[in-house]
Amino acid sequence: MRFNDAVFGVIIVVFATAMMIFAETTFPGLPGQDYGPAFFPVGIGGGLFLCGVALIFQGIAKRKEAPLAQLGDWVVSPRHLINFVLVLGSLVFYVLASDFLGFIPTSLLILTVLMYRFGCRPLVAVGMAVAVTFVIHSAFYFALRVPLPWGLLQPVAW
């Protein structure tokens, strides 16, 4: 699926505007300072806003040669549609199940299913899912100190 640049430009302008408004209205000011915690988010939002406007103008200029949206060949391929739905379903499943099951079992299940679906042999898919889950969990838990949900594994949490 292909979209005209103007479509992404509008999305970026809306996102940048929301980001700047959120930062300005919710981030506290610093007494005695001309700038505070909202300075960088507003600056980045301003840059995104300008880029979005540039994309809108570019998309309008190319409107005659490129429609607003054009479906790709994959949309009529059942295999590609199943893969697309499976990836989106995996994200929804993670959001709904990770608190109960925990990150490790949820990640193992999702990665194993996706790797098997995309062509890995079953043992390779399981082995890679275990390795990738361990690396991601270690990176978040030890290096970044971000707690991931333990869920069913709470009794053995380290």
C-alpha cells in the first residue's frame, strides 16, 4: 500500500501539534529559568511540524501522478494478509496477555509462532525465541532497569 506524501504530512503535523501542546501544558516550569523540561519536546515538535508541512506541499505537488492511497499487490495475496493479521494480532495478544502470563512466556509464544510462520523450522524457531527473549529481557531488566511483567513466573522472579 502506498500513500501520497500529503497523508503522512498531515499525520506528522497532527502528532507534532499534540506533542507540543502536551509538553507545554503538562511539563512543569523551572523557577528562574527561561526554559524547562518542555524545551526539547517543543523544539523537536516544531521541527516535525515543519517537516510535515513540507511533506504536505510535496504531496500536493505530486497529487496528479500519485493518488492519495494505492493498494499494493500483497493485499490480494492470502498468505501476505495472514502474515499481516498475525503480526498485528501478536501485538494485541502481547498487550492483553503479558500482565497475566508475563513477558517471558508471552514473548516465547509470539516469537515461536511468528518465526515458524515466516519459515523457520520448529526447533530453530523455539531456540531462537528462547535466545531472543533472554536477550531482550536481560537488556530491559539489567541494562535499562525497566521492569517487565513477570505474570505467572512471579514466584521465580530474580
